[in-house]
Amino acid sequence: MNREGYLRLAGEKFTLDDLENNFVHLTNNAIQKYGENYGKYENGNIWSFNNFENYMKENNSGFDFENIIE
């Protein structure tokens, strides 16, 4: 397994209230790039594993991403 990777993110906050909104439920870049919030929160709606791990540590989540993916 390659230790370097990335997470694809949605540009809209997750909700089950609108199941037809592809920008909430599909993280595929081919869909997201047409969304109003594409790239608003992170470049290309993509985070590296390292970005995600740092975010979780900074927000005191207690989630140990590095050990979970090993």
C-alpha cells in the first residue's frame, strides 16, 4: 500500500435532506469542478493524507489517522 494518498472532498456540507444534490454526495472531481464552492475550502477539493492528519490533530479529534491506514 502506498502511504501517500489523498482524500477527495465535497464542496457542500453533507446532508440527507437533498439526495439529488450531486455536489453534496459525489466527491468525483469531474462533478465537483462545476460546483459553486469548488476549491473554496481547499485547492481542487483535495487534501493529502498529511493535510487531513494535521487537521485532525489541530482540532483535538483523538482520531489517529496514520495508525488506522497502516
